[in-house]
Amino acid sequence: MSLSGEWLIYRDLSVALAAGLLIGVERGWTMREEQPGGRVAGIRTFGLVAGLGGLIALIAQSLDLIFAAILLAAVVIMLAISHARTIHEPDGRSITNFVVSVLALCLGLLAGSGYPALAMAGAAIVAGLLAMRSELHGVLRKLGPTDINAMIRFALIALAVLPFLPAQAFGPYDAFNLQQLWFVVILVTGLSFAGYVANRIFGESHGTVVTAVIGGAYSSTAVTASLAQRLRGADSSQRTLSAGIALASAVMYIRVLLLTFIIADFAFLPLAMILTPAALVAGGIGLLLLRRSGAARSDESVDTRNPIHLLPAFFFAATVAVMSLAARWAEAKFGSSGIAYLVLIMGSFDVDAAIITLGTLPTDTIAASLAGFVLAMTVLANMIFKAVVAGFAAGWKNGRSAVLALAASSVVLALAGAVSFAALDIRF
């Protein structure tokens, strides 16, 4: 139902009041054990502050902007004075309450200015962050200085570089688009970093299998190498470690499909038809080994390297740029078969770079079926490499289960690729 006139005013003022009350509920619950009279602001105060913000916005639009500005300054000064007497509290709650009060006022202004949905969304986010105080502090306690530095480096990669890069295509064959190139670097490193942070937060408390599964989201090869080294000296935990290797590879399949869907969506369905059976085999064997081990966790976590470094990020971007140029040249010289050969060779060393290269190509440069097949073969090369790593690092006696799990998934992947190759009549 569309609203107009006074009804819009009632709606916006009601949303402003509701936004303040939502924040006030969280603040009131947090400070519920304080002595009567010890709280500067409670549920009603936060609601009224936000409602006042809505009225000030209405006055600015309908009556007088200067008068609204005076009222706004008076409210901020009043809030500052009311919180000044508790400014030196050791737990910092007074500072938090003052900031939240100003936020409630701003959300009220936003609702009164005609953006009620945005104001309520902001109130929900603020209340959620306030309610997660202990959880957020717990996360910070689990992160070390290396992890914090990695977050800063990722912020530099994502925020300090991307906005200043040109979005136009240039260079030979128009192969280079710096903004698009750097965006996919952010996407890949961000996905890897998210897996790393999840590993650091949850891994130590949930053990080998959980860290292996999470680690598979950013480097299943690193997880395989780490667990295989422990397998060489393992006894009763052999099946648990082998299960971790198999499950990490299953997650790797999902990661490849996710990146393909985001970056090179035209190849997603053909690739999914080839990878899905192999992913199910890897996951099924991993769960079977885990069940037979009789333990869903162990006290040790997987030792994995922080994936965010500036120099490798620039090197990765340069690699993708070179592959993009080579792909355009191969397409001009040899057609789609040239692209397929190039992506297959380069993708055997870095699957992510192969996905990005396909995503940067113009539409209809290469058939979707051919692109999906080539990407699947790069994943097969990675699986074979991990099986070799597991065999050498763990030895056949202790690493047999892990090697067989990787080999079984690789065989299924190869068979699915062969069926796709024959059914789609792909020619190189």
C-alpha cells in the first residue's frame, strides 16, 4: 500500500522511534544490573533520542533549516553533558553509550529524512554489534599480532588500491582492465583469508577435522601436506587425519565451483556436472573414515600459513594479467582451442588464475562446455599432485587411506571428464 502526505510523516516518525527502542532494548538489558539512577540512558531515552532525530529532520525539511541545526546541536551537547560525569568509568561503557546515543539520533534523522528502511537496518546492525560484545572480544583474544597485521594488509589490498585503478580496457588485444583484475584478486584473497580467520577462530577449539574442512576453503594442498606429515608418526589417529585430508579436498571442489560461479559463470554448469561426483566421493570417504575413527575431533589443529601478503598478491595479479594477454593472443592465433591449451597448462599450477583468466575473456570467446572441461582437468592435476604429496609425506603404510581417498576422487573426476569430453564432442 502506497502512503502519501501525513501518513508518510507518521510512518517515518514511527520508524525513528522504533529504531531507538530497538537499540534501547539491548542497552537496557546490558545495564540491567546497575543501581537505580546509575544509568544515564535506558530504553525510553534511546527511543526518545531517535524520535527527536526524526522530528529534527522533519523540521529541517518543512520549516526552517537553521532552527533544525540549532536543535540538533543542542541535543548533541545535552548528550555529551549527560555522559560527562561517567566518562572515566574503567569499563568504557559511558563512551559506548554516548556513541550509541549519537548513532540513535542519526538513525532518527535518517528515518525522518525519508529513509525508514535504511534506518531500521542500521538500528538492527548497531543492536547486533552491541549484543555480540563478548563474542567479538573472544574472537580478538584468539587472533595474534600476525593475524591483525594480515587484516590490515587485506584492507590495503581491498581499499587502498582498488578505488584508484582505471576501469577501462587497454593494452594489446584490450587484455588489461586493472580495476577488474584487482577486484578478482581481492575476491580470491578475501575468500582465502576468510577461511584462514575461521580456522584461527574455530580450529583450536574443535580440532583436526574442523580445521581441515575450513582450511580446504583456502588451501587444501597446505592442509594435505600438514596432515600427511603428522600421518607419518600417527597411530590411532590415522583415520581421523586421513578423513581431514579427504574432507579438505571436498571443500576445495566447492571453492572452485563458487569462484567459477562468481567470476566465470558461463562455465559453471559444465564444470559442476564434472566436479560434483568427485566432490561427493571425497566427502563420502572422508565421513566414512571419520566415523570409523570413532572421534570427531582431536586436540591438535592444522598448522597453516597466513594467506595474505602484499608481494604475492601483486605477483598473482601480474600472473593473471600475463595469462589474460596470452589467452587473447592464443584466441586470435589458434581460436578457442588455443585458449583451452593455455588455460589447461597454466591452470595446472594455479586453478584460481585459470578461473580468473576465463572470466576476463569476452563473451562467446570459448564454449562453456570446453571451458568447464578444461577447468575440471586443472582440478584433476591438483588432486593428483596432492595424492603424490600425501604418499611421500606420510609413507604408504600410514598414508594409504588418505592416498586412496584422493585417488578414488581423482578417478571419478577423470571418468566424469572423459564422459563429458565424449558426450560434448570437444575437439582440441
